[in-house]
Amino acid sequence: MQLDEVVAQLGGYRSMARELGVTEAQASSGAAALLPAILGGFQKQVQTRPDGLAGLGGLLGQLGGGDLLDNVLSPQPTDVSKGNDVLGAIFGSKDVSRAVAQKAATTSGVDSSILRKMLPMLAMVVTGVMAKQGGGAAQAPTSGGGLGGLLGGLLGGGSGRGGGGGFGALASMLDSNRDGNPLDDIMRMMGGQKG
């Protein structure tokens, strides 16, 4: 099952749409444009951390794990400060988050002000899904399961296989230097920052 199907099945788009005052279709379209950068940010964490996937599993737990997903899905307003913590961990600066939202606005047709509000919520959903499906920690990286298999499958990169469905296609479209990670390309578009 693809990430967009998981989010839809869990009611994630409905919850975000309700809070943002947009339609579920707009929430889904905005999420499709934002997801490659969020997933790219997590992939970058795996590539740059000395402890790789094990470190990512620990990071997911530190950021709030599966509770982040529950927070977005609950009928109460989402505590987006937790989502901003996730974005800080994977992007490093608010400038990158703004650039991601701006770029996503051009590809999705959803206003960038809505996408800026959606970004921390979606980051919480992705973190929560990865924590729950990855068991909260990385399983043996060599097994192809756990976070490694999940992240590779979601992005459709890293393993050389297509897997990520529409998101994999969008990620590869944003990935202008074809290194398997669109985040560095988005950062470069912002103005010469290294990714």
C-alpha cells in the first residue's frame, strides 16, 4: 500500500482538510506535492547520520513517534509545534520549509499559505506512520524491512526500483540531479544552499 493510500485510509486528508478549511481533494493534492521533500528529508537523515537507519528509528521516537499521527487524526486541534520540530530535524531551517511550500504551490495549484500550514501536520503524519510501520525503530537494515524498506518504497528511490507510485514519480521530477533525494535540489533552488 502506498503512503497516500495509508494516509487516506487513516483519515489524514480529512483531518487536515477540516483544520485547514479546504476540501479533502485539496488536502490530498497539497500533500502529494509536499511529500517528496518530507520523505527526502528523512532519507537525507539516513544518509548523513553515522548510525543510519538505527539513528532514524531513534529520531522518530524522540520526535514523538506514533503519537504524532494520533495528534493529527484526533478531533482536537493539532499541536503543530511538534510538526515544526520534525521539520527542523529534517530540513534544518524555516527557509527550507518555506521554499518547499512555495515549490509545492506551483506543482499542486494549492495556495502556499495553506501548504505552509499543512507542512508540519503532514510531517507529523509521515513521522507517525513510519514509527508505527517501522515498529518505532529500524529493523535489520539488511532485511529490506522496517524503516529501510518503508522509506525506500515510499520514495521509490535508493533501491533502483520504481515503487513509490505517484510520489516516487514526483520525487524523481523534483530530483534534478538524480541523486535519489529531491531535498538538496529544493534547497539549491532557494539560493545556493548545499543539500
